[in-house]
Amino acid sequence: MNSGKILSGKKVAEEIRAEAARDVAELAGSGVRPQLDVVLVGDDPASKVYVGSKARACDRLGMASNTHRLPEDVAQARVLDLVHALNADPEVDGILVQLPLPGSLDTHRILDAVDPAKDVDGFHPTNVGLLQQGRPRLVPCTPLGIMELLRREGIGVEGRRAVVVGRSDIVGKPMAMLLLHAHATVTLCHSRTRDLASVTRQAEILIVAAGRRALIGPDHVAEGAVVIDVGMHRLTTEDEVESLFPGDEERRRRFADKGSVLTGDVDFVRVLPRAARITPVPGGVGPLTIAKLMANTVAAARWRRGV
Ligand code: NAP
């Protein structure tokens, strides 16, 4: 495996966290301790894991965090009351509503209720609009982390053809907007895109956030492209692991240990020979997202408190 090609999100995430930790120490000098409050509704196991790692990340940086757990069948009014209370609490710098919310709740209404100044996920329409206008304030963490990875790895964006697969509000759309503002020529693909491979083969920078395991194979990728894989999927059988990672003893060992291994939207092993640079799963985009959440919370604390 050509490890020089592999973009380590983990390494860049460590750099971002180290900078956030320095900021936290500096803010402590002004008597400020940034605080992130997470709203977790229901018992979704993946959400619980994500919320746990966000709380641990805050802890490690010396930031305060609270998780507000609400039952699956909670009334919408109760969630809104909690969000309003967090908006009004001067100690709270960042509010994150863990998605997905149960189907009985109106996700837009709840996200719209978050104070835009505390919206560290960047999902509030005010922050979405500011990003659209090219004057970003709080920007969704995953695309922000990817831009940071490209910048720190010296991968130029200006004037290059970038293709984003996936048009979600969380990843695809803000990703396309950030690339556009960085002067890339951007194409945004989705499930109705005809002949996806012919479009993605145009990409010098290909960013995949489709939520489809191994959607992108070698035929989708131009020789020398930079490939960023946002997808996250759990392989739960040995056959799945062997078909995507043939002969990969390390991954087999991890599977034997944990009963599953992660993979992305890109068929990593088969795309690797064509790509100039490529992010792995795990260790690629995932760590960047949490690191940027920490950085966004510190930034929100600075702006709102004027320090
Ligand atoms: P999402 O809301 O489900 O959106 C998926 C997008 O992909 C949609 O726009 C969909 O098109 C498009 N799509 C689906 N199948 C496609 C296909 N066959 N060809 C082309 N486009 C297709 O997903 P998301 O929230 O953006 O997340 C995407 C993936 O990233 C998931 O695996 C998620 O777990 C992962 N993720 C990872 C991180 C991280 O930190 N690593 C963060 C966020 C998300 P339509 O709009 O037409 O339906």
C-alpha cells in the first residue's frame, strides 16, 4: 500500500485540536471556559456513540460539556423549551442537536430554534445564508474539516474541477459552497444524476458523501484525482470484509476483535492505485469533524462573549 498517498485526517485533526486547546487555555485567562451542550433524543446507538466522543473531546481540551438526554417519545414542545433555555443560558456557547431526531419531531423547527450565535453545527438558516453569501460564520463541521485537510496538505482548490457526490444540508451542499468560494469549479451530484461515473471522472477533487457503501469504484475516478471519502458504514460479516479488503490481515484482526470494521462510500483498495491522494475510513474525515466541532465551539465563545 502506498502510504504517501493516504491523507491522514487523524493527524490534521490533532493539529486542529492542539490549536483549540491553546485557545481554551488563553480564554481561561479571561475567565472563560467554552461550553458545549448536546441535546440527545432517544436511544439510537450510533448517536449515543457520537455524543460520547464529543463529550470526551471537550473534556480533553478543558472545555465544559453537558448532554441533555430526552426520551424517544418526548413532546416537541419539551425539546423546544430545552433549546430556548440553552439559548438563554449565558454559560452555554455551543448547542448541538444530535441528528437524526425521531420521526415524531419536526427537525427543521427544532434546528431553527437554536440561537444562530450558538449554532456550532452551522445548520441554522442564518448561518446557511451567511455561508451562501460567502461570509461564513458558523459552518457545518464535516465540510469545514475537509477544507482544512486540503489546505494543510497543500492541495490547491482554486481553478480546479471539484465534484461532490451527495447534496445533503449537512455535508454535500455546504461542501459545494465552500469549494465554490475557494474558487473551484464545482459539480454537485445526487441520486438522480445520470451516468455518475462520467461526471465523477471529470473531478480533480472528488468528495463523496452519498451514504452508499463502496459506491465509487475505479471507473468513477480519474487518474491522479484527490479522493475524499465522507461515508461511514459498518461491515459486519467476514465475507464483506474480504470482498472490500482482500487479504488485509490487519483489518481481519480488527474484525475478529470488535465484530465489525468501518468502511466508506469509496472502494478504497481498488481506487487507491488511481488516486493521487485519498482519505481512508476510519482515520480520514471522521476525526476532522469532531475537531472542527471543538474549534467552532471555541470560536462561538469568542464571538458571543467578545473575547
Ligand atoms: P444523506 O443525507 O443520506 O444524503 C446522501 C446524499 O447522497 C443525497 O443527496 C443523495 O441524493 C445522494 N445519493 C444517494 N445515493 C446516491 C447514488 N447512488 N448516486 C449519487 N448520489 C447518491 O447523507 P449525509 O448525511 O450527507 O451523509 C453521507 C454519508 O456520510 C453517510 O455515510 C454518513 O454516515 C457519512 N457522514 C460522515 C461524517 C463524518 O464525520 N465522517 C459526517 C456526516 C456524514 P438525493 O438527494 O437525490 O437523495
